[in-house]
Amino acid sequence: MKENLVQASVEPLIDYFNRHIPLNVEERELVTELFKPRLYRKKQYVLQEGDVCNQFNFVVRGCLRIYKIDEKGNTHIIQFAPENWWINDIRSFHKKQPSELNIDALEDTMVLQISHENLITLYKTAPKFDRIFRVLLENSFVTLQNRLLQNISSTAEERYLSFMQTYSQLSNRLPQTQIASFLGITPEFLSRLRNRLVKPKS
């Protein structure tokens, strides 16, 4: 039963890798061996500020968020991670330093996790994963760079439209407060913005 659960949960990840570079039988078995499934209940922490990020997370189903709480208690969401997305604190994971960020579950969520030690084993045993993760990190850097650029140069409406394009599958799953926190605006302003966008222009 447990083996069936592992095999079922690892299939989306194998499909993900196959879209980048096709895997052979040995590489599929390596993924099944080194990535461990784990369930998180809604609101449960995957990572808490002050802890070291020890796992690289791939979301099989559900949704995670990574965020920072400032000194005034305001929440600043950096990224959402729905199905087939990766999420972790890259600095804490690679440098083994306490994280300044939190990751928690916005829905009941299943993830596949790989430790730093097992990730190195994966690279050494099957070098194609080194290339896959290099591309993954490059894409992550580009995404964060674009988000930074948006935050300093775009209007709230432009940021909202970009959110709808990037996270179209989440617009009806997330409460307005979460989306507003991601956009850096109040829920009330987001509500007015949405109403304005759905009204036909005269």
C-alpha cells in the first residue's frame, strides 16, 4: 500500500523531469528512491523562520506559499507554489543558514522532498539532473528578477494582471487577503481593482 502511494505521488515529478530531459528506467528508480512524499495539513508549516531549510519541495497537489513577516506584523508573500511548482529558501538550503522566511500550506498539500545530501547523490549518480536543476534555478532567478522589477516599476493593475497570467489556476482557490498580500496592496483596493476590470468600458 505504501509503495503504491509513493509510486502514485512520484509520477507527476517524473513527468515534470521527462518534459525537460527524458529519464531512463534507472533514473526513474533513482527519483522514486531519493524523493520522499509528505502530507501537510492546511496552515501547517513546511519551514519556519529561524530553522534551516533542509528540503527542496515539489508540490504534487495543494498549494504552498513562501513569505516574510515584517516587524509590524505585515505578511509579504514572495511566491505561491501550486501543483508542479518548486518552492524552498534557496539561500538557507545551500548555505545551511537559518531561514528568514516561512513556508506553509494554504490547502492540504502533498509534496515530494529531497534533502541536500540526496540532491548531491542525484547529481553524482545521474548528471542530467545537475543540468535540470541548473535550468530550474535559472528560471527561478528570472522569475524573481521580473517580480522585483514589477514591484518597483509597475502599477497595481499591471501586477494583478501579471498575477492572473502566472497563477491563473489559483485565482478562485486563494482568499482575497492572500492575493492582496502578494501584490502589496490592501484587500479593499484589490476588490475595487477587480470590480473596475470586470466593468465594461463605456
